[in-house]
Amino acid sequence: MTFRAHLNEKLKDPEFKKLFEEEKRLLKLSYAIVEAREKSGMTQKELAQKSHVTQQQLSKIENGVNCNMLTFIRVTSALGLGLNVTA
């Protein structure tokens, strides 16, 4: 069985699908932060200092590890990124 076939089978389970979609959104956010940081020419250390978070916290965000909202807001604000919340 291929990975794609296995994933498609797992996605039939509503709970798995919900968790999968949450992880996918988190990774998209993480990627957007990395992309914005690199576009601005900042290192992780520089962005962490500008955001008033530790470099370790920033690294976790960039690697898709869950973080608290305040840390996330500080980092996105330091990058000049806006947040859109939709229902």
C-alpha cells in the first residue's frame, strides 16, 4: 500500500481527518513565518529578539510545534504579518 492510499484510508475516520487538518493548518502558518523571516533577511536570533521571545520558542513555531497565542502574535507582529480569523 502506498503512503497516499494509506492516508486516504485514514482520512475516512472523522477524528483523524480533523487532527490531520489542524496539523496541516499549523504547518502552513509555520511555513509562512519562515518565508516572511527569510524574505526580511532576519535570522532566527534577530527575529526572536525583535519579538521578545526566545530563539528556542521561535524555532518551535517554525518547526510546527504548538505554541501559545501570545508568542505567535509577538512573532507575526514583529514580521508585520496580519492575522485573519474566519469562522
